[in-house]
Amino acid sequence: MVSRRAKGWLLLAGAAVLGAVVGVLAGYLLDDRLAGAVTGMVTAVLGVLGARGRALVDRGTEVRAALPDEVLGGRPRRVRELTDPVLLGVHPAARDGSGQVPAYVSRDVDDRVDDALRAGGFVLLSGESTAGKTRVAYEAVRRVLPDRRLIAPASRESVRTVVETVADQRGCVVWLDDVERYFGANGLTVPLLQRMLAADAVVLGTIRVAELDRFGARHEAALDGDERDGWRTTREVLRLADEIPLSRRWSEPELDRASRSTDRRVRSALRMTDAFGLAELLADGPELARDWHNAWRPDGHPQGAALVAAAVDCRRAGLSEPVPVDLLADLARHYLDARGGTTLRPEPLDAAVSWATTPARGTSSLLIPAGEDGRVLAFDYLIDLPADPVPVAVWLAVVDWCDPEQALVVGRAARGVARFEASTAAFRKAADAGVPGAGAELAEAIGSGGDPRTAITLLTSMLAGIPRDDPEALKLRGALARFTQEIDDSELATRMFAELLDDCRDVLGPDAPDTLAIRLQAAIQLGKNRSRREAVRRLAELTEDHTRVYGPDHHETLRARHLHAIWTGRCGDRARALELFTELLADRTRVQGSDHPNVLSTRFQIAVWTRNGGDTERAIELFTELLPGSIRVLGEHHPHTVSTRYRLGLGARDIGRLELAAEQLDIVCTEWTRRFGPDSERASAIRSLIAKLDPANPSTMD
């Protein structure tokens, strides 16, 4: 395979050498007059060849000089050298530390595409927007033609320059993603395509079905004059293609292959494939997320962005059903005020709704209209994006708006992210309306919020008249036993757990979720009764049972591992506890994301057991690193954030960093005084601790 430029240099070199040889031979064999005539004739011929060679060299130089501006990436490269699929048009997915694009999941058409590339010619993948056409093409060319050079024209006007290079180099792959962009004036024509194919090139393109339909026979009658001529030129090019359609909706075999992917983004998108294509969810989402992010500017769509933020947080708060725009408009004020309010110059509500519900590509929009009553739903992809916590005011407004059945779901969602104020309000609303299960949830929220005696009173009243072996009664009895233990009646709590566990096994079965939950509580009760080794043994057994019943990545399995690690440390094996928490942190981060409250809790325990193991300096570093994330995700006043400050203050006290200790413990004192009252035991204890930090006090370091 010899390029045009190389041929030019060969002609120039050949002419020079041949001219010299002829001159020498003529002078040696012929008389001067005849030698001069022969040399003149040969020189004239060689001059023509040399001029042709110079023209080829110059033209090759011109084409090569133009390539950086005409080809994506600046130069043709071998397919195996390609490392940036986004440069070639593959839509990026959300970044999670594992690359711009998710791990590839093979599609049903892969074999057909591979065969078409081996056969050569013009291969065209068609499908709806975000069906995954470009990714399929990218992976196929890497599998089948890794040693060929790939050339991707940068624009329609680049096609003619690229054709020169393709004809010159031969055997290239010409990449035409969204091939419709290369049609029109000075663009791709049948002669240009045929010239590339004659040079043994493989032309690989993609096209949206909406564009392909424009060149169907029924559209020709509506065109006239020059428009019809251009339409026919494009149709003739498309007729030369081996078209391979790709469905936006994935088949069952494709979804099955996707379910085995190790890429978290693929697994997350699988939950939403009942309405959208997997590739659409992966590729359209980032586009929409950018639209949303950019809309907050004053000349953008701040009101629309606020509506989307409200709809997303409604989904995060547990409202899976469509919600009315009026509700979103009320909630949107919280988000607008947080970003500058009227200084953003928010657009009218009608314009905001229109912007947010207009599809960007395919069928996806930021807000998806649902039903004829004007309700909307946030696009699923947006729900999993990293975000600030749902504001407390929004939680409470959602609780106030929703019906009692929805309130139970909202309460559980709030509890899952440790928003106890909202969860208590939601459970109270559901319980007041008699929603099954809400009473137990309310008692749990009240007791976990620091008032176990009120929880016991509430649970006892709810149990009156309910058979002891009723499934609802079993849940109530479990909470009652736990809160009984919290008020220091360990003997009674132990008997209650033993009786309850027998009833759960008989009524629900040994592997029922409620039975496993009671077994966890009973094991913890053993530990609190100073049977710590037996507690650790049972928790290890429960971790195995949870893994068998739920699977290794289920949140209940991860919780069982968390409890096992805690009691391993409390049993005296601090080093092993630290190992278990470190392993758990990796799995929780992978499954739940780095900002999940459970991940923050695991990081807290790692810092605790690092301090308990004697490395206080490192523990202070870990608490310091944890604190900003806890404030951002949970809030300044959240109990977990306050606990982080408390532990940081204690660690600083232990190594004599009294200024840092006083700073953190003063904040804790303010929080505990606000929450429990100035005369509470906790507030009094923290004030005493702060007083001892006075360097002049000899008991400071006690």
C-alpha cells in the first residue's frame, strides 16, 4: 500500500537517477552530437515524470497539512489505538470513577455487524436516538478491524479532503457517526462514496430512524426544485448501505447480559428499563443532567430547574407516583431562594413547565408528563445523581401534601436517610389514619429519637386486643422488647426476646425478614447482657443467613455485617473489628455510593475503632475528613454529625489539642442543650467536660 506522496517521491527520485544514468551512458557510448540529442529527449521525458512526481508530493503535502482540521483527533490512527469513544460520538455516562462510558454489554446485532464489517462496503446502523448505535459500531470496529486506520471527518465540508486521504492510504475505516450530518452541499455523494469503497475502505455510519424516514418515497412529493435534487442524492447514497437496525428497547437476552455487568451504572439503569432503553438511560441522562445544571443561570430556566429539583426530591422522598405541577411550584420556592431568589429572574411557570417537559432527544425529558391531569414525574436517571440532601422543609411539605398511605412510604424514605423529624411526622400522619404498620413505625421513630418511654406507652396501647401471634403484633413486640432494654430492664427484655423469637419461627418461618430482624435484636440483647462472645457468634451466623436469604449486597446483609463488626470490637478484638469495617466500607461504597448515610456510619466506626486501638492521631484525621461530608449529606444538626464532633473533641482532648477539643465540644453542648434541654443529663455532662479542658485545671487530662 503506497501513498500518493510516496509515489511522488519515487517518481522524482527515479527521474533524477535515470537522468544521471542516461547522461553517463550517452557520453560514454555516443559521439557528442548524438549524445546531446538523446540526453535532451530523455531529459524532456523525465521532466514530465518529475513534474508529475512533484505534483503528487505537493498534493499529498496539502492533504496531510489539511488533515488536522478535517479529521476528528487530528490524524488517522489505527483502530486498536483508539482510547476515547466519546471523541467518536459515544455519549458519556455519569462518572463514578470507572471511566466516561460504562462497560459494554453485547447486543443481539453484534454478530451481524461483525459479519458486515468483514464483508466490507458501507455499513449503516439505524435506530432511535440513544439506542446505542454509536457504541455498537465502536465496539464492533475494535473487534473486527483493529489494524486498519480510522478516519472520522470533522464536518460535511471535510468529506472531500478525507476522500483524498482514503484513496491515498487504502484500506481505511471511514467513521460517519450521525451520517445525515455529512449530506448536503459539498458533502457526501455517490461518486465520493464509491471512490472510497474502490480504495478498499469500510465506511461505517449511524443514523437516527427519524432522519432515515425523511428519505422514504412518501416524502419526495412534498419537495421541489433543488431540495428534491439534494434529497435524491442522499437517498442514492443510503441505498448503497447495508442497513442494520438497532432497537432502543433491549431484548430479554440483552437485559440478562446486562444484569451480569460489574458496572454500577448499568446495574442502576436496569431498574428503569420498563419504560426506557438501557442505552437511553445511560446516554440521555448526562445530557439532561447538563441541561438541568445549566438552567440555573439568570438567562437560563431557573424556574424550570427548580421545578425539576422539586420533582427529583419528591421521588427521593418516596413519592413514586406523578405529582401535580402546583405542588412542584410551591416546593420550587425553596430551591430558588437557596440560589438567589428573584436575582435569578425566574421565568413564568408556563414557560418553565414547557421547557422541563420538552424531550431533549428520543422520548426523554427532565419532567415526564403522566396522565391528562397535568401531573409529571422526574426522569428516573436524575434520581440517582449525587445531590444535596432533600431540605427538611421539603420533607415536611411532602408529608403535609401526601395521603396517609403515601405518608407511610415517605416516612420510611426519611428514616432511610436519617431524617427523623420528617419520618416521625409522616408516621404520625399514617398512624392517625389507621394505616396498617404505621403505629409500629411511629413508635420506632419516637423511641429511636431518644424517648423510649413514650414509645413503650404507645406500643403497649397498640398491642391491646391484638393476638400475640398476629404478624403485626410480632413487629410491635419486637420494638417493645428493644425499648424495654433501653430503659435498663434487661432481664425483662431478655425474656421478651426469647418468647418473641419462638413465636416468629412458628408463625413466620426461620428465614422470614421479621424473624431475621428479631434474631438480630436478640443477639444484640445478649451482648448488652454481657454475653458478648455468644452475641458475636450469633451475629456471625446471622450474617451468613442474611447473605443466603437476601444476597451479599442487600442492605439488610450489610447491616448484619455492621452489627457483627461492632460487637466483635466490643468483645475485645479491636483489630478484627477494624478489618471487618474496612471490608464493609468498600462494599457499602460500591453498592450504596460514597454519600449514603450508611457509608458515613461505617466511616465513623472505622474512626472509632482506630481510636480505640490506640492510634488517636489517625482517628482525629478520620473524624476530620468525615465531618464535612456528614454536614453536607445529613446537616449540621443531625445526631450523626453531632456524634462525629463529639468523638473528634474527645480525641483532641486525649492528645492535648485543647483548642480543637473546646471548639468541637462547645458546638456539641449547644446542640444537646437545644435538643434535650439545659438541665438534661447530657447537657450537664458536656458542660462539665468542657470545664475540665481549662489548662489551669489539674484535672484537665483525667
